[in-house]
Amino acid sequence: MTVAAIPTIALDGLLRSMADDEFVIGFSDSEWTGIAPILEEDVAMSSLAQDELGHATALFGLLGELLGEDPNAIAYDRQPEHYRHCRLLDHARGDWAMTIARRYLYDSADAVRLDALAGGSWAPLSDLVAKLIREERYHLMHVGVWLNRLAHHDGEARTRLLVALRELRPDAATVFTPLPHEDTLIEAGILEAPMSELERRWRETIGPVFADLDLPMPPAATELDRGRLDHREAFRWLWGEFTSVRRSEPGATW
Amino acid sequence: MTAVAAPGLSSASVREALSEVADPEIPVVSIIDLGMVEQITVGANAIHVVLLPTFVGCPALDVIRSAVETRLLEFDRPLDVRFTYRVPWTSERITPEGREKLRRSGFAPPARARHDAPILVQLSAPVRCPSCGSNRTVLESAFGPTQCRAIYYCAACRQPFEAFKPI
């Protein structure tokens, strides 16, 4: 299917949400570079960050082509309130348990979303998604091992994990915030099912994991329509960091 | 890999030239060894080369594209070098020669990539130590100094080593 056949606004909403998610979590991961609790994790989080920023670059590339805009301008030159990542990624870095909890919730949700885009009718995206799925499996595996480790460790590790999950509860399902013009994407065969259905699938996937680890399942989201809006102060801080060099010399060629 | 030739210049010559383009991160292997060259088309007016990124976020892609363009300058034709995701690169594309070159330079070649098996199962499959050949090795971390490598430890020769990830 050609781009011309699909309303740009529908693709824009989809690509922007995915690109911003990967961009923001990539920068959050990179906050651990140099300060992770063990050397292997320092390397792992840096590698994850590199993967996610690479995924964001590819997605911003598709968006830039669609809109005829510079992908770097889309990535860096928006004000914080114009980013469309999910609120799950709005929390401050926090401790290691927070990082693992957030990443597990995100990676497990992202896997469900990617599955619903694989084999879609718009080849530029479905081709990329096929590749992303292969890479993201490593992320989910890695963070899943850590979730198990923290949950099984009676004492401080488990307590911190529970505290982190409690903080994330209201935003846990925000990856599945309904997209603007979601129906158009489904009719065009780009997205297989509505976000509400993907959220159901996600709960089915993580349900047994949370039950096995005796962790409380995230509740159904309230105000899900604002799940990619109203970004928190912690994101404004992160935005200030990741745009600081770009803003220091507007219009420069790097 | 497919190759389409035009009179005067064969795609085999282009392929031969590309076998000298080294991977920037592991220069002992070429982009041909890694299976990154998906298509070579020698057209009437241009040479078209389609490459596959090993990882989406690989920072070496621009360097590789530019190395390919530089190497093909001698053919004196317009060049069209591009990357595609139409065919996903997998570690299965590394050629037998490429695997052997990796092993000789201290990198264990990737275990068989099985997309139906959990990653942890794949990474836990025995990986032969590239130094002493022992199978008494253990995964230390799925993440290494580059996106495509994991870190193992050999209990026999007591050396850490890197292995290509099955992907």
C-alpha cells in the first residue's frame, strides 16, 4: 500500500508515539552509563540505550520522510509538551528496581504492540518492525531475568520492586493509549487490532508472570485518553538534558 | 544474494571488490563474510548495491556505506548504495568463511538462531571457546562492547571471550 492511500495524520500518530517511546526510554537507559550497580549492567544498559536510540532514529526517519521534515528536527526541536511518549516513561530514573519495573512493563507492552504491526500492509513500517522484534526479544529477556531476581529476593530488593510498581501503577498501561485515527490504521491493514485489544493481550501475557512472582497486577488504566499527554516534571528535566547540546547552537550542522 | 550483470562489468567483479570492504568494528571480516550484501545490480548507468544493517542502531552504517562507495570508485560509474530492512539480517547470514575468520580472531561465531526458541535458551546453548576449543563455557552477559556481541567465560582456559549473538 502506498503512503498516499493512507491519511498521513493516522501514520503520523502511530510513528510519533513509537518513536517518542523508544527515544525517551533510550535516554533513560543511558542515564545508567557509568553508574550502574555492576559493570556488566553498565554495558547492558548502554547497549539497550544504543538499540533504542537506533530504533527511534529509524522511526523518526520514516516520519520525516512521510512529512517531508528533518528527522533530527522532529526528534529534538519540539517543546516537551509536544512529545507523545507514554506516561509510563515519564517517571524519574529512580533506583535499580524502578528501572527494571518500568522497563519490564514497557518491553512486555512493546512486544505486544510490535506483534500487532508485523505483517502490516505498509512495508516501510512492517519491514522495520520485523527487525525490531528480533532485537527487542533480547531486552525483554534481560529485564525479565532481573524482574525474577528482584522479586524472589526477600528483603530490600523485593520491597523496592513493590514500591516501584506502586508508583508506576497509574501509568502502567499507557503504552496502549488509543491512537488518534486508530480505526483508519486498522482499516488500512497497518495495525492489526485496537489498543484496547492489545492491552487485553498484554495482560494475558504478563498475568502468569506476575502471579508466579506474587506481584500485584497493574490496574486498568483511568484517563487512558491522556496517557500520552500531560508529561511530568521528570520528563521536562530529561528533555532539558537530551536537547541541551542541540539548543546550545540552534541551526548548527553537527 | 542475487546479482544481475550488464555487459562490460560483471556483478562478480563488484562482489569481489566488496569482499575487501572490512567491517569497521571487526576488520578481519568483510561485509560479504557477514552476509550484509543483499543485492548487487550492474545497470547500464549505475551500480546498485543493497545492504542489510546487522542491527537497526548500528552506528557504523554510514561508515560502511562510504567505504563501499570508495571501494567501487574504480569502476567509474554512478553508485547507488542503500540499506534496506526488506530482508532482515540474521546471524545465519554469516558465511562459513566468515565464521572461521571470526573464530580465528578470538570471537565465537553465533549459535544457530532459532526464532521460535526463547533467547535465554539460545544463549545457553554450548558455545565453543575460540581460544582452547572447550565447551565448558558460560554466558556472562547478553550485552557486550557492541550490539552484536555477548560475553562468555571459558572454565577450561579461564578466559573471558566474546561471541556473536544469535539473532
